[in-house]
Amino acid sequence: MNRHKLAFSLIGIFIVQLSYAGYFKHIGREEGLSQSSVMAIYQDKLGRMWFGTREGVNIYNSNKMAVYKAWIQNGNRPDQKILIGNEVSAITGSQNGDVFLIVDHALLKYDIRKETFERLRQGSVYALTSHAGEIWCAGHDSIFRYNPQNNQLDFQLKTGISSINYLTINGNRFYIGAKEGLYTTENKGRVQCLIPKVDVYRIFQSSCQELWVGCRTQGLYRINRNGRINRIPYDPSSPNGISSEQIREFVEDQQGNIWFGTFDGLQKYDPSTQTYSLIKQEQRPGGLSHSSIFSLYQDVQGTIWIGSYYGGVNYFNPDNNAFNYYTYNPDRSDCLNYPFAGAMTEDKDHHLWICTDGGGLACLDRQAGHFTTYTAGGPNSLPHNNLKSICYDPKRDCLYIGTHMGGLSRFDRKTGRFYNYLNHSTKGLKEPNDVIFQVSFYNDQLIVSARNGVFSMNPDTNEFRLLYDGYYYQTFTIDPKGFLWLSAGTNLYSINLKHPEEVKSFSLPASIGQFGISKILKGNNQYLYIATLGSGLFCYNEQTQTCINYTPEQNQLLSNYCYNLLQTSTDNILITSDRGITLFNPTTESFRSIELDNGLSLSSIINGCGVWMCSDHTIFIGGTGGLSSFLEKDLNKEYPKPKLYFSSLSVNNARISPDDKSRILTEGLPFVREINLNATQNNLTIEFASSNYVDILNNTWYEYQLEGFDKQWSLTSQTSLKYTNLDPGDYVLHVRQKGNSLKMRKAQEILLQIHINTPWYLTWWAWLSYITISISVTYFIWREKSSRRTLAILRQSLFSLTYHQILFNPAI
């Protein structure tokens, strides 16, 4: 039965355009966000992301979330608390890196080096902005500038405008958004009204000096560089208008597109086509979590962060468009009708054919972007909906499909007819049975691995020939020389397809036999690649009959559970796993991994999910919820380097803050190069972080070495390092990115010098004192004994003299 999904409405076409706008990552309560309404976003000097919610401010360093709300302990003062408040409406930063916030209409300052908050103004602050590194704010009807010399707000201008919502500065000109309209003043002169009687919520100036004015409920205005004001029509059904009249925030991407948040979703204006498009909340993996958008921010790498009213934070990089995502939705023709995407192949018209594990056969028209589905159940249909393998015969324009419990099927694209071989089997002849593991077309013959053996078939006569009378060879590969490779247990079998009686056996390491083999692939070199379900990847050298094992513990393989293999156009080996995909360069033995739910856009991959490279080198990855595609060359785009820094220090399990009672830090750890510790402060936990939020560059592997303690570099995916009972001495902690890339990129490295002082009783002056005291005591004892000896001699002499005098002088 054919199921054709070809009916499109105007709204349907519009949604199709948006389906591939981007895969959104999400940050919510599970990641530590204090509350799901995100009203302001900012990136500080260290690259950390600040999220202002209706219940406090959150600082996210890509590893951990720190939350500050209501009353908090202020830095190093345990006896002092400061009122942070709840609702954060604006966040920005100064040139020296300090962060300024409006919380419950009070102005707060965060000292990034001292890690402390301070209240600068108690209330009535409604607008906050930065210009040329200076902080400006509006309170009541006046504008103030922050003076870093005296830590005070200096009055600059009285506008006469009440209820100021927003403030932006361009040179000497101020643009003021208020409930009564849009105003401007230059050189602090007379205030003029540009757009009256509208409640201006946000003002944004683009790179082409065009002013975008968003109103609370009255739509969108654009003012060009000549001052001409244009109101954008409200027309949700047209690409020439906006979809909502509630405009909240703006940002411009690196391609010049203007993105703005509205009540009804995220809109984009494309200046090249002068059209508007909309992204709304979608119940799919990677979909926008909520349509009501209040805050937008673009970080230094071009990633756009989106704060929604009830959906937390979403973020994506519009320049990181290497991945296209095709989700599962049986009600839409631009989506798969079944969630599981298995084996794939491509026909001569560049259509992609996808096996599903229960939903039949899907055909993707890549140019039109829609699917056609073929299922079992009719007179001209598949024998079963559970499909395991597929291959294409370009000479006859036919597809061969291996099913589970339905046997082998052929689909003739010219006639649209299915031919199911079990229905035409010949009694007494051994032919593939109802369970087909894998099919492949080679040298004008079909190779079939079934539960009852391995066969070849002549596609013109439909006659089968038994090649190998074995069972459960679920995977095979054919090398360029025409040898068929099979695996079973810890043995490999090589069959010469020209002379099938020539069978060779090769022994594999016993460790392979502990886990099942999921896929084998003969590369363009001398290696046979073997994916296992628990032992990682094995590379078998046919010439030397040796095997190399790659695992996450010893290398940068993403997981030990490897499912499928593909050799790319650059001769890299693509490996799918339970954690994502890995690209392996056999020449340099380098790895690059892309994890699930990141740029790959898939939530899950399991054994049986397919992988295919089309004739234009587009790679498709199948998952349990759809398809993802990309070009390998697009993964090599250069992005601004993220900042790698030491983020926190704990000594003897106590977190250290600047100027606390330990007196170890005078500034936050990211700003110090060395720490000085006493002898008892020798149990250290040092954390580091990276400001990298670009998915395809996400580096989960690092190397570290404590010079003076470690003899070699250690590999880790953790961002917390612990050292206990360190001896007194000088150490240098090195941390560097491993370089999660097939290209040899220079790794970023950071250093921290650590000095642990010798205890006072082991210092040189203590030892000198010990020696001096020992000598003095020894001398005292010697002198005392010598004195006693002398005294004894004198007494003896006196006694002898007296005795002789009495003896020889009777008169005495």
C-alpha cells in the first residue's frame, strides 16, 4: 500500500521552511535554572552566561549553574547578607568585566574579581544599557552614568519623560523608549518625539545603522539611516509581515539576519529576501520549548540564546547549520512516518530510501523535502513492515529490501511493483528464508545474508546460489578485490566471490568474543574495521593479522558501544554509538566526536540505526526519533576560540572565596596565576570551565598534569581535578584541550602555579635552631661533666694532701 503525503496548505509550507531553522538545546530546571521565566541574558568577560529570571539570577559556566536570589551570603562575609531580590529585568557589563543588573527595579553591581554583589540604587531603575564600556541607566525621568572612580551614579540628563522602558546610545545620541512613545536627544539637548502614542518596549540598532523599535502591544517599527519610519504590517499568514504585535527583544546574527522575540514565537527577518519567518513551540526533540520569547542574546561565538516565559532557555548557533534534522510525525509529509530510521540507500534520482523497524519503507525526495511511505498489507506491497536492510541496483532501477519475518522483496521503481521472493520460492531449493540480515549489490549480483545462510542471486533469473552454509552472519562487507568478509564469534571468514569454495579463516582477539559484533567494514586501506557492543572499535590488519583496539578509556572514542560504520569521502571512518557519532582518521589516529542532543540533533541511536553517504557526500544518520544529515566539510568551520579558565578552588573540602579567612585568594581564581598555601592546606580540588557553546566544537576531552607530582599527562572528560596530601614544594598545574578534531589544531592550555609551604618545624631556621640547641645542650652536658670531674680531682687531691700532712707531721 502506498501512502503519499503530498497535500500542503500555505501554513504547512511555512512550517516546512522552519523545520530546519535549527536544533535548539535547552536549559531548564533540571540543569539548575532557578525559574523557567527568563527575562534577561548576558555573557560576562569569562564567557559565563547570566540568566535573569523572575526568581533570581543564574550564572552558567557550561558545567554548573550558580543561583542567587532573595537574601544571599555576600562573598567572603559569612555574617553579612545582601538582598538580591527576585525579578531580573536587565543585565549588562562594563569594560572591566563587572556585571550590572536591575532586580526588582534596584540597580546591583557584581564585582567579577571579588565575586561580591553590591546595591548601587535601591529602586526606581527601569532601563539599563552599556555603551563603549560605560554603564548608563534611567531612573524616574532622568539618565545617569556609572562612575567607577567613586562607585556612584552621576546625573547626566533630565528628559521630562516618565515611565522610561528602554535606553540605547549611538555616539552622542540617546534613543529613549517609553510608554508614551519613542524619543531621542543629541548632545543632551532638546528631547524630540519620533513615534508618539506607542508603548516602546525595546530598541535595537543593526549593523547597517537601521533602528528597530519593538512595542509592547503595537507591533514593530523600522527607522532607516535617513530617518524614514516604516511600520511593519501585522500579517501572520504572510512572509511580508510580523506574526505578533508584542515585540520583546532583538539580536542580529553574523549573516545580518535580525531575530526578534514575540508573544507568538521567534521571528527572523532575512534582509537578502526581505521576508519574515516564524519559529514556534514544537513538541519534538530540538524544538523551541515555548513560544513567548522575552530575551535574546548573541554570544562571542555567534550562538543565539533565547529566554522564554515558561520554557527556560533555548540556544542554537545559526551559523552552525551543518546539520539538518528530519523528525518523526505521521501527520506531516516533511517528516518520517515512523520514528526508527534504519538502513538506507540512494537511487539514481538522488532520493533517499530508509528502512523503518515497523513502519515500512520511506522515500525522501531531498529536493522537495517530503517523504513517500510504502507499507505492508495490500496486493502490491511489502511483505512486512519490519525492514532490516536495503540496496539499490542502478542498472535495473530496482531496490532490494531485506525484512524480518517477511523475507526478501524487490521494488521496481519504473513500474511501482513489489516482488516478494517467499511467494515465489521453489520447493527443494535452498533459498533465503523469512529473516534477512543484510543485502548488498556487487558486480551485478545480489548478496544476501539470511538466517539460513549466505547467498548470491542473479537479478535477471532470480536464481539463488548458496555461498556459505552458516547461520546468523548478521553483518558482512565486500572489499574492492571481491572478497566477502563475515564474522562469527572470534573468527573472521573471507570468501572469494569468484571462487566461493575458497574460504579463509582468521582468528580475532578473545576480547571481541566477550561482546557481540555489530558491524564490519573493509576500508580502502589494509584494515578491516569491527564495531562491537561493549569493546569499542577494532582495526584488523589483514597482512599482519594483528588487531588494534580503540576504547574511550585509552583513546577519544565516544563509547564502547559501537553500532554502525561508514567510510567517508575523506577516508575517515564514521562510527555511530549510544552517545553519538565519532569520526576516526586512521592515518593520524585522531578522533572527533559529536554527541547526541548537540549539533547531531538526535536524541537516541541504537543498534540497527542506519548510516549512509549520498553521491553529493551528504551523510545521513538514523536515530530512534528521526534523521540527521550533514556534510563532513561543514564540520571544519572555524569559530572564535572559547575561553578556558580555572573556575573554582576548594582546599580541605572548603570552597575558597576572595579575601576570606583562609587568605589564599585576593581575587577570583580565574584572575590569579599562582596560589600560596601552608603545609596543612594540601588537599585541593580545582575546577575549570570553557565558554564553548558551539555544539560541533564541543570538546569533552582534556589533558592535565601537575608538574612536580604527575610524571605524564592524564586524559579526562571531567572538569574537576583532585589532589590529596601533597608534599611541600612548588607545583604547576597544566590543563589543555585534547583537541576533539580530525585536524591538528593548537590546543589551548592554562597554567596555575601552586606553592605549598614547608611546616615551620621543617624550615631551615628550625633546623638551625635544632642544631644550635643540640650543640648547646651537648656542650652544657660536657662542661657539667668536666666540672664535676675536675671538682672530684681537686677533692681527691685535697684529701691526699691532708692525709699526708697528718701522716708525716705528728704535731698536727
